[in-house]
Amino acid sequence: MEIIPNVHLIPGIIANPYLLIDPQGLTLIDAGMPGSAKKILRYMAELGYAPKGLKRVIITHADFDHVGGLAELKAATGARVFANAVEAEAMAERRSSRELKPKNVFAKLLFGMMGRMFKAKAVKVDEYLEEASILPVLGGLQVLNTFGHTPGHLSVYSPAVKILFCGDSIVVEKNGMRGSRGSNNWDQEKSDQSVRKQAALGAEIVCPGHGPVVKEAEGKFPQV
């Protein structure tokens, strides 16, 4: 699904992956659950791109639903993987980048079972991203530290087209946007700070990890 020229949301995948088209090659933001690589490669083929056309994968954070398809995708394409150093370490060790906070015994058992059952394959990150790094995509894609949901969560923003890719730092539900919160949140205060930081950018389009894309986003950011 084309959001704006050269920016696509690949449908039918848990944890939204976004494909950015550039004359020098393709960039993917997040890689979905295991099995998602086939859907991503199929979508690329429909646009006329071979697997080797994917040059770069940016990972917002190391949660299973954002990196599950990454190992297969990297093997098929040879794309370089970019992420925050904290998240990169978790990906290499096949673990979460933070301890979850279950509210009761049932939730603790459920999280423990899911942690054992759902593990992405280990992936080596090729390049660490830091605050203010700029990638040569969409007129200059700026890296933002948006810690809170996880300790190394990042977002990326293009001032040229005013589009923000916010991972799970902001979730879009039927009632609108909200900041990350709950048992899988690492630090609520930092989460709220990250929401405020992104609200101040002037983004006109917000592309979340979960939920629909928000257009005409000014004034729609959550108040935290």
C-alpha cells in the first residue's frame, strides 16, 4: 500500500513493515514475525524489485514481532542491518532487550511461556545507529532515540516529507494515537518523554509499528 510516493506499508504482517524506495536501492523499516520475509519479498517483486534490491533494514527495537523475519530476509537479500547497540545485543543473543513486568502470576506464566516459544533467529547488526545519525533516504532520514518501550528503541523521521516512523513508541488505535504503556514497557517516564519529543517534530504523517498510518497528524499526538 503506497502511503506517499516511494513509501509503502507492506500489508498483512504483524508489526507494520515499511518499504522506502530510493534510486540507490530499497530500505525496509522492521521485519515482522517469522515467515514475513516471503511476504516482504513478494511485495518487492510486485513492484519490480529483486531480493538484492533491498540494501538496508532499519530495526526500531528487538521485539519478536519486529525482528522475527529478519534472519531469513538478510540471508535472501544481503541487506545491511541497522539498529541501536542495546537492541543489537539482544538480537544477537535471541532475547528481549528488557525485562517484562507482568501484573499477576497468570501474566508472568504467559510471558514466560511466550518467551520460550517465540524466539527470533540470531542476527548480527551491521551498523549501530545513534541519535542524530542521518541515513541517505527520503532526503535524509534522521535517527531519534525514543527510549521507553525498550531501552534502545529508535524512530526515524524525514523532515523533507514530514513522515515519522515511530515503531512501538506510539501506537495507533481506533481512538487515536497513544504512547507506549503496560507490562511490556521498560520505562514509562522515558516513554512519555519520547512521545513529547516526536510531537514537537512537526510530522504530518505518522507510521506506527501497530495500527493504521495517521495522516494530517498535527494536533493528534497524545498528551502525556
